[in-house]
Amino acid sequence: MKLYQSSASPNSRRVRIYLAEKGITMPLVPVDLASREQFSDAYAAINPRRVVPALMLDDGTAIAEVPAIIRYLEETHPNPPLLGGSPKEKATVTMWERRMELEGFAPVMEAVRNGAPGLKGRAIAGPHGYDQIPELVVRGHRRIADFYGDLEARLSETAFVAGDTFSIADITAIVAIDFAGKALGLSTPEKHGPTRRWYNSIASRPSMTA
């Protein structure tokens, strides 16, 4: 197997952290987003949607989209479980990871892609061009603030996003937070004690440098 990815891609980082937590090693094939390598014919043959990451299996099958990549790897490398163990845990982790993606990661992406000068005409990732909508930057900032508030409420009750154990939900959440801080200057509020404690604990894990 090998993973086509970019160090500039938050979605790629989600998979790299997952691999590090699992102890899975494989070649990482860099895709240069700055030079628009993802739009090359060679990469389009691997992933017609022209986004990273993409997992290439030994038999030549290409799997794109972060949830699909992680699902495959979880099935083939079940320990330690990061998508839950029992049916109840699996459903709970899926629920919270979905919320971290839709309520945290997506708003950051919305604000970045609709505001960055270098992404004019590329407001939505993928093969098609879309114009930026400045109002979505404002809405994205508001959604991120709401995300931080909701996450603080959750982490006031639990040690990790999905419950008592570290999971893919924590990975998606911390990547979203780091993405918001680096790209938009929107870090978690200082007053959010439980979130800050959770963040510092997660950020100290060796996998976070992957």
C-alpha cells in the first residue's frame, strides 16, 4: 500500500495521525498542491475527484475520501480500535466523528476556501470550479465559534470526544482546531478549560507530529 498525500492538506494529516496511532507504515507519496499536481492526468487516473489523500492498495485499487480510507485500514488493522469496539461504541464514535467533521472541519474549510486569494474559482475542492462567496467566510467564523462552544460542553462531560477512549473523533477535532488556528487565527477560547485540557493531552501524543 501507499498513501498519496500532501503535508499542506488537513485531510491528509488526519490519515497520517491515524496511521501513527495504529503503528501502520507505508510509503507516503507527496502530491504538490501548490503546483496543482492534483489536477495532473497522472493523479486524476488515481483519484478522478482530484483531491488528497488517496490510498493505493497492492492490487491497484484506489480508495479516496478520509472515512473510506480509515474504514479500510480499521478492518485490516483492527487493533488498537479507533472506530470503536462493540456495536454501541462503533455507532457512538461514528456519530461524534461525523459531528466533528460537519460542525468543525467543514466550517473551517468553508471559511478558508471562500476567503483565500489563491483559491479564487476554487471555493470547493474537486474537479469543478466554483466562485468564492464572501458571506460564507463570515458564516464560517460563526460556525467555528459555535463548534468551540459545543465541543466545550461535550468535553466538560467526557475525557475524549466520543467517550472514555481516544478515537478518530479526537483526531478530526484536533485537526479542525489546528486548521482554524493556523489558517484563520481562530484558536479555542482561553476560557474553555475542559477543551484546553483535552487539547494539551491530545497534542502531546507522538502521533500528532505525523
